[in-house]
Amino acid sequence: MANPKRVLSGTQPSGDLHLGNYFGALRQYIALQEDHETVYFIADYHSMNSVRDSAERRNLCRSVALDYLACGLDPARSVLYRQSDLPEVCELSWILSTLTPMGLLERAHAYKDKVAQGQSADHGLFAYPVLMAADILIFNPDLVPVGRDQKQHIEMARDMAQRFNSTYREVFKLPEPFIPEDAAAVPGTDGRKMSKTYGNTIPMFAANKAIKKSVMGIVTDSTPVEDPKDTGTVVFQLWNLFANAEEREEMKTRAQAGGLGYGDVKKDLLARVLDFFGPMRERREDWEKRPDDLEDLLADGAKRARAIAGPVLEAAREASGLGRG
């Protein structure tokens, strides 16, 4: 392994994972475990800002774990743990919050966006970047995979790390954002970014009927069947995710010639989605039948995570004068 890095990322359990999650992040996470030390967590503390039903939260956490395993996460190579099984991040979050200016939090894009969408402006939502910084810094990772619209979170974590290091002593490594070159910006069925918030997703592992409803509901224009089609529209962008270069070129030729209906493209897309995720669905169903094994895996992941995070937190406590010393 040439120059392996420690990689950290988390996924909030706030609903079924979808094509945007997979092509924009999850497949890259799985690939990174081949050459790097990878640590992934299910961010159930963060979900408390939006999910207020305890049973639903636990079910969503299990669902995310199943999705990771179905998509190829190897628990022998990667650490996978539930955030609340590592409560040390809450202590570090408090330590960092004592050094975080209000102005920094007020500039957070995610906070402004969520409030604009009608989410309650609670302290948890406002202080979200501090907990996220603690999630990151407690592992002293080298790389943090993020989408292009999430770079601000890493910049804020770096700022908090620098403030701690300059106030006390150097404890935290400054993490670098990692934006995979093959990360796809996946449009939703309505043309906006695919997001659970917008309700425009195509789920990966829902029942076939639900997936079909999402695919057939992709918004298209009123161009007649006999007319040429613009292959830059949403339905073609989604179809392209599952096609190779030769198939894309052939589809472009058919679309420009006219006589291709959007319904035909949607039906082919549906078949490709079901075929692509078929083997993953089988792996997921196998794990779903073994809930005790899944919990054992998450418990082992928390133990391994604590072995990495514990010394970092202890160094932060010692540097800032907490405990006996």
C-alpha cells in the first residue's frame, strides 16, 4: 500500500439512501478502503436535529449500516460505527465550542439553508458544525470526503483545530477535504439536486414498485415522440449513470434521430437500476436476517474507533487542563 491515508466520513440516518448518495459518495467510500485506513460513522447525534422519533432513528441507523454493507463495505478493512456509541465526540464538541466564535457559526451555509426550508432554528442545528468538527478532529484524519457544496464544513473544522492548537498546544491535524474526481452530481426526478429534503429521490433498496414509481415520475418536457430529444435533460443524465461510453453514444444518436419516447428511456433506466443494485440487494437481505451480527459488527466498530479517538481526546484534555493532569 503506497502512502495510505486515514479517511473519515459520516452519513446521517435521515431516510433511505438513494442514487445521489451512491454515485455522489458511497461508491467512492467503498473504493477508498482498498488503499487507505477508512473510518465511517452513522451520524445519529446529528439526526436528532430532524428526526424526533426514537424508534425511527434506531431503524434508520440500522438501515444505513445495511446499505454500507450491501454496497461492499468490508468490516475487516473499514471501521463502521454508530456515532452515539462514541460519546467522546460530545466532550470534544464542548471543548471546541469554547473556542468557536458565534460569527463563524452564523456564516454556516447548511444552517441558513435548513432554516430557510422551515427546519426549527434550535441550538443543535446552529451548533451542528462544532459537533461535525469534533467527529472529524477526534480521529486526526488526513482526508475527509465531501461534496463540493460541503467544503465549508471542513474549512470550519480546520479553523477550530487551529484555534485550539494556538490557544493550548498542537493536538489536532488540519484535515483536507477530498472531492473524488468521479463523484457524480446526480439530479433528482424534478431536476434539482437529488435530496431527501426535496422528495425527488430514486431509492436504491426500496421495493421494486416504489423504485418504478420514482423512475416513471421523472419530469420530462412535452417534446413529441417523433421529434429529436435533448440528451442533457434529467432522464438522460440518470440513464447515463448506468451506461458505458458506447451505449451513451448510441443513445445520443437515437435521440437526435427522433422516434424515441421518454417512456422508453425510463423503462430502460428502471431495468438498469434494478439490475445494477440486484446483487447489493441480496447482500442487504442476508445481513437483514442477522440483526445480532449487525449489532456485533457496530459494537466492534465502536471499539476500534475508540482505540483511535481515545488518545486524541486525552491529548486535548491534557493540553487544555482538564482532569487531574
